Amino acid sequence: MTALLSAETLLAYHEAETAQWKQWFLAHPEALAAKCDIARSETLGALLHHVFWVEEMYAARLTGGTFSDPTPPASPTVAGLFAIGEAASPLFHQFVANSSAESLAEIMTWQSRFYGEAKFSRGKVFLHAVLHSIRHWAQVPPILRAAGFDTVVKDANGKPWMHDFLFSGVME
């Protein structure tokens, strides 16, 4: 069976959705203080730090780089948080461009902060990194609505911003 979704398409969707969220948070930076209890985070800013730090960590693991400390900043900024993910994005593209079926099957091993020894294929690590972010982005709107924010946004064509892959501009 032919693959229906390429790594490039998955990255394009993730990057487009993240870019939309960046615009929303730039208009509502106070939303970073919204209370949250996901991924050991107490605020939405801490959750976003977790999302972007995980991207940074896995992008570095996949490309042989280094990554920063996972501790979220005491006073995160929208620009600072999104810059972490923006730095990881070209590394993911580099990984995809340089991957082969053989390299995707290679097993990576490291000590996880919470689960001990981790052993996964490079392909699984890449997919997890991107799907991890997408999963957490789906958790953001209910947190924002519970904190009193309106998350209905119109796109450039005046249509509501739909977070679903189906309504994205990524595939026909």
C-alpha cells in the first residue's frame, strides 16, 4: 500500500497550525497564565514550553544536536516559547531529507527522565515528536475557553479557523 501521508505533509500541517497559534497568542499573551493541569504544567505557558521543549529535544536527538534544560521559564513570553519550536522545525526537515528506510529503522537508545531506558526506531521518534505536539495543541482550546478566551478566529478568507487536518490547506 502506498503511504497516504508523507513526513513533509505532516510537518506542513503541524507548522501551519503552530503558526496560527502563534498569531493567536501574540494577540493574547495573557493567555499564557491560564491554569492548566496537563503534562505536569500549572499554566498554559508551561504547557507550551513542554510542547516546544519536546520538539527541541527530539529534533536534537534525531540530528545529533544538543537540547536545553526542560525547566520552563518563570515568566515565559510568546516569542520566546515559539522560538524554541521554530528552531526545531528546520532540524526535523533536515532529518526527513536525509532519512532512508534503513535509517528510519535504526534503534536509538537513551535514558528518559521518567521511564528509564528508552529504545525506539528513529522513524517512531520522529512521528512521536510531531504527533505529540499536535495532540497537545488539541488540548489548548478547552483550556482557553475555560479561562474565558474566545478561540473562534477567522482565517485570511473570513472562514473560521478549523484545527482539523481536513480543513487545513495542506492536502487537496
